[in-house]
Amino acid sequence: MYRDIFVIGEYYHVYNRGNRKETIFYEEKDMWRFLQTIRFFNDIHSSLNLLRDFSSKGSLKRKSLLKSDFNKLNDFNKHSVFNLGWPKNWPDREPLVKILCYCLLPNHFHLFLKEIRKGGISKFMQKVGTGFSKYSNTKYQNVGRIFQGPYKIKIIPEQRYLEYLMVYIQVINVLNLFPGGIDEALKNPKKAIGFVDNYSFSSHPDYTGLRKSLIIDKDILGKIFSTPEKYKEFVYQTLAGKNLSQGENISEILGNLTLE
């Protein structure tokens, strides 16, 4: 659907949420599975069945699974995302896109992507959407679509948007989960940042130096924030409103680049 609108070398905010705004990720294992999916499906080659190849109990050859079987045979966790090496029997990895940052929340996700080959984002998102939908429908014995229609995209027009969109995706979104919400979090930026530091399903810890992800390629963001200290200072200044012009806020700067 979107194949012809992406330009190689450009950056895009890609996001989607659950059908009728319903939950996508019912438990942490679902989030780990999604992160596993965006890591291993980011490749030009056909993706093998993760239920088979990454089962903690070995190869799974059956064509279908009961819910009880699924829970017993699969162990989607931090190890399967950040420590599991590229399978030796797979072709050498050739990424479809660069994933600069991401965030998962119970009923939606955000990805910050760079188009690096023609049709890369379109193919990547098709693989991710199909793969995760099959996983979820199998696990929860559902039918039909999980997401609210096609994923949404916004091109990122200039560097200032790159920086603030990064904070929006992997910090501000997480603060929706802060006790009392974002307004309460912004009363104490240091406490808010500590809350985000401990959230596993955002790429924020990869920029603070707390984790080294196998998912992301920092690309231009790694040049802008060449050290964890530079990134952490920018986040703090943004949450505290100190690097915004008088009367500005992040929502106004990003405009319609964020989830409506």
C-alpha cells in the first residue's frame, strides 16, 4: 500500500494500535515476542517460523498449536531478544530498514525507521504485521485483524524533529504508565527518567548506556547524541522544558507527526 511513498535515506515515524484501540500486548511475553519479531524479520530473506526456530523446547513441527501447548513450548523473554545470536543456518543478515528507536505500550507501538532499500519499510511492516498477528491469534485463539487497519506513517522533515520525536517515542510514551500520568511525571523529571530507565520495552536504555540492543541502529541519532551523557541531558532538559522556546511544548513542535 505504501511501497511507492518511501524515499531511500529518509526517516519515518511508523505506528499503529490495536483494533478499536483494544490491547495488543496482554502480557510481557507478547512484548518480547514483538521485539523478537522486529529483530529477526528485519531481513530481506524470508523469515522462518519463530514458533519453530526459537522454541526453548526445540524444533516445533506441528502446523497448529493449542493455547496450552503454546505457553509450554515458547519462552519469549529478554534473552531471546538481546542475547540470541543470528541463526547459523540462516543467510547472512541483510536488513530491510534501520530501526533507530521504538516503544511498545499495551495497545500501540511506535517505530522510528529509515528507508535503506527500495520497498524496505513496506516489506518489513508487512512481515511484522503478518507474523505478530499469526502469533497472537494462535496464542489467544482469535481470528481477524489485531491492528486498527494499516500502520500509520509520517515523514520526519528535519533534524529538530528527529531529536524531539526520539524523546516522544521512547520517553514520553512510557510516561503514560507513570503513576498519575505524564502531568505528574513532569513535576519531577529526574524521577520520571528513572521510571523510563526501568522500562524494558523502549529503546531508551540503549541510548543511556544501560543496554546494548541487537535491534536498533542509532544512525544519525548516534551522531547527535554521541555519548549517553549528551542524550540523558537532552531528555532531562526536554522534560523540564528548559530547551524549548517560551510557550513551546513537544506536542506543538511535532504537530501531526505523533499518534493522533
